[in-house]
Amino acid sequence: ERSIGPLAPDSIASVYGTNLATSTATAPAVPPPTVLAGTSLTFSDGSGALLPASLYFVSPGQVNAVVPAQLAAGAVTFQIGDSSGAATLAAVAPGLFSANNDGRGPAAAIIGRLHADGTTSSEPTVTCAPVAGTCANAPIDLSSPSDQVYLELFGTGIRGRGSLSDVRVSVGGILVTPTYAGPQPQYPGMDQVNIPLPKTLAGRGELNIDLAVAGHRANLVTINAK
């Protein structure tokens, strides 16, 4: 039996183990299916109902899925083929996505710029080589006196927050006030947090992003401020 979590309803979770699937497959479209390459994952809470999870990715050693939104808080069990496990479900279980898919280092994020003439532009925060796991932070230019620069972070387990004031973010030790923290509309289970980047961060180089939701801290990821 395996244990994962804590988890939040309607969040993206990874289950690790052995013999979880007979092949490796990625969901061909959005929304992801509940059966992928013959593999399915079901959850059950105190009500006893079996709820299927949508599957983004399956392999013998890992399954990435969307935790069913209907699950009640508290203890839950899950089943993948002959494997079973347990988890604890909470309203929030924040996690930030990293560019190298390892939960640390360069953030999986986008920079948005509002220019003085009212136009907008966007750019990635990383550069990635063709080899997997080799993304590095691209310096973010904060030198423009007129541009308003925003960072769009991607993660999961955040949408169950209360008010926006429950979301606390610091960049390089400087507290910033998020303008949005909730569902990313395109991908089920994915959340987004938008924060302004103050010009006082210019020239500071690698900076930690420290996110907490209702006192629950996410993993640290980084950006680079030029």
C-alpha cells in the first residue's frame, strides 16, 4: 500500500510505485481521459463512492492524475490496478511547477509586461536545451521605468483558498501582493498565481519564490532578476 499527500480536491497529483501501468502514455487531448493505455485510477472517501481520476500520464513507475473534485476532506483511499494507497485530503495543498519537472529550481512561469502605451507582451522565464531537465532561468529585465512586469506562476492545490489575502508570496524575501490565485482555465487541476515584480528586485540575480496558502507552504522555485 502506498501513501501520498496531503492532496487537495481538483488538483494534479503524482503517484509513484511499480507496475502501475503496462506501458507509458500521455493524454492525447484536454480534458484528459479517465482510462489511459488501459490504466485507471479511482478514489474513495468516507461516502464509499468510487470516483475516477482524469489521467495526464501513466507509466509503470508513475501516474499523474487530477484528484476528483467531489472528494470530501479527510482520509481517502485510491486504487490503480492491483495497487492501493491512502492519502489525506485538505482544502489546499499548494505546489508550484518547476521548469525541469523536479519541483525545484527554475519556475515554470511566464512574464507579462504592460507597456506605457497600453500594449502587452509576454516572454518565458527560462531557456531550455533539447535535453530534458536542462532548463535554466533567463534573466528578467526589470530596468524599464514605465513597464509594469508581472510573473505568472503555475502550480496546483491552490484554488481551494479562502480570500486572496490567504495567499502569501515573497520574491527574494520581499513580500508581494498577488493579483490572482486560482484555476488556470485551460488545463484541469492546474492553478495560476499572478504577482507584480517590484523594480527593487532589479539586479539581484537568482531569487526564491516562497508561496504559502492558508499557512501551507509550497516548494521553493526560482527566477532570475536582471
